[in-house]
Amino acid sequence: MPFYQRLGDVPSKRHVQFRDNGTLLTEEVMGMEGFVGMESILYHLQSPCRVMKLGDFEEIERDEWVPDAHAHRLFNTYDIDPGGDEITGRRLLMWNNDVEISLCRPSESAEYYFRNGEGDEVIFVHEGSGTLETIFGDVPYTEGDYVVIPRGTTYRFRPDGEQRYLVFETPGRIEIPKRYRNQYGQLLEGAPYYHRDIHPPTQLNTHRDRGEFPVKVRVRDGYQTYVLDYHPFDVVGWDGYLYPWTFSVHDFEPITGRIHQPPPSHQTFQGQNFVICSFCPRMLDFDPRAVPIPYHHSNLQSEEMIYYVSGNFGSRKGVNVGSITLHPSGLPHGPQPGLAEKSIGVRETHELAVMCDTFHPLRLTKFAKELDDGKYAYSWYENAQNGDGAAAAETSADGDATGAGLTSHL
Ligand SMILES: [Fe+2]
């Protein structure tokens, strides 16, 4: 997506004869927005329309939980049981018409092939590594990678070790924020990452096998299975702007200011009515008068979901690795009592967190209810009851004088 790529063999011109051992190859233009958006052109051994058998259609069911009270919430996800594969193991936590956010801790790897026919995906790899085999070639991934998969990409995971993902699926597009690019699409000097940090498919393997190959396609709010009589990765070459890629959260260059920088400075991707941000280890605000911890804020039109990836979040009561906080729209949120005072003079934070801010309300699932701690909404009140000093003393007792436990956004 971010720049032109080519893998394998393509003819010198578009839409001309191109043969493999004398057989005319099938050219497929895979593109967005009719014929005016980003596209890639793929050359197949077989027609990509060729289907041997239409399989089952499974409707997607979302088991909604409507809480009794509108409140800030904390979900502890780290101990969820492994289950399913990289697709069926996605357990929906929250969603709206723009984005679905799921956890996935697969216990097995899918043997079938998958394609999201109605949405782009970002898979944040919290734990594990492996290779995403795709119709565009192999995409190696490791812990900390955002794997960005445009709709229409047929793929299959080949995991190495235990896996844990945070998955975003959207009917819109996942894009690099426009303000990071110049009029030619090149990433600007001030952008928090550069083209060298973006990793397209590394190697194209053309498969010529015949047999029965099930492909599950997400379409019309469900999963339609097709059986092909040829391997779906039958591409001999492709070129264009549309392909899967990875970007490591560890390559995000955090922006620090003399005083507190707002969340948009951490933005990593833009979506349709939502953003994804990365909170990375960094130096904190350096003005002697600065309060390095965030000010209270009311994102009156946003829902703010933060997934805590690594670091010591001791300063945030009840928040551990794998925790998710949800600060819904219409309510103010901010540091718990005592933490603003404690933060003064702190020079750095070691946190790593992924945030998704949506501009429309998120609905919750019954799975979210199972993980809801039920007490988080009272955490400001409980600390106030203990006195500000008590809260500060509690966090200082972690022996964390460096700010390693200081959550720099919430
Ligand atoms: Fe916030």
C-alpha cells in the first residue's frame, strides 16, 4: 500500500499477452474505488473465478451485552483460554459500524485459506511469530508487528509458537495518516515512521498443485466457503500498490514535547471514523513545570480503547499486560488521584500500548462481560477515599523511581 512493489514475473506492459509454458495467464486487476483507487495486477495460472464447489455459508453472530450502566471499564484478557484457529479463534470484544475489535489466542492453525472480502484487517501480534502466506507472497511477522492485510488478500498463517493477537477488522480502509505523507505519497521527515519500516511480502512462491483447496471468504456479514481444484496461491507475478505489509510498533518513533503531547502525536493508522495509535517507551515532557501524566479529558465524540502490551502499569490500578481499558464517550477520564503529583519530574515511560479511538460508540459482547472487572469505574473514588498520598505511596512502593510504571496515556 505505501509504495509501488513488484514480485515475480510481470509483462512489460499491462493488458498484453503473458504466457507460462505457452499457456495464456489470467490477468486480474485487484483494486479499490472502482478503477481509480490503489490497485495491484496479478497474473494467475488459473482463473480466480474457478470454483469446484460452493460450500457452506455461516452467518456472523454477535452476542451483544448491553451493560446496566454507562461507565469506564477494564477488561483483563491475558488469561483467556486458547481456542480455534487464527480466524475462528477471533473473539469479538467490541464493535461498531466502522471497526470490530477481537482478541485471538489460537490453539491450532487453520488448514484452509482465508480472505476478507468485505474489510481491511490489522492484526497486532502481541505474542508469537511466523509467516503469513499470501497470494502476494510470504509476509514474515514477529512480536510487536502490525500486520496490515487489505481486503481481497487470500492468506493463511504459518505460526511459530504460541500466538496472541489483537485484531481490527473494518469495512473502511486502513491507511497511513494523510498528514504523514507529502503530495507524492512519500512519508514526511516529521512522520513517526518511514518507508524502510514498512515490510511488504518478501518472497513469492507460485504453487501449481492440484487437489481440493477450501477458501473461506468473509462476505455479507458471514463466511462463505468455496472449494477450488487448484492451489489459490497460483500467482506468477504481481505489481502495484495493494498488498499486505507489516510495521513493527518498536519502529514507531515517539514524539516528545516540552509539555504534554496529545494522543494524535501517537497515531499510527487512520481508518473510517477511527484511529489506531501506539504508545511507546519514550522520554517524557521536559519543561520543569510540566505535568508529564495526561491531563483529564473528555473526548466527547470518541470512545477510547487501550490495550496494554508490555511494561509495568503499576501506577494504573488493576491494569496489567493484556488489560484493556475502555473510556466511553460523554465522560471525562484522567489519571487516578495522586498520580499527577507523582509524575512530576519523571523523565521517561517504558509503556507499550495500542489504542483505538472510535468516533462512534462501541457495542460490547457477552465475551467482554466475562472479562469486565466491574470495579474500574470506581477506581478514582476508591483512591480518593484512601487519600491522594496513599495512592502515590502505593505506586512508589513498587520501587519504580524511573517512571517505568507510569502510564503516559489513559
Ligand atoms: Fe484518553
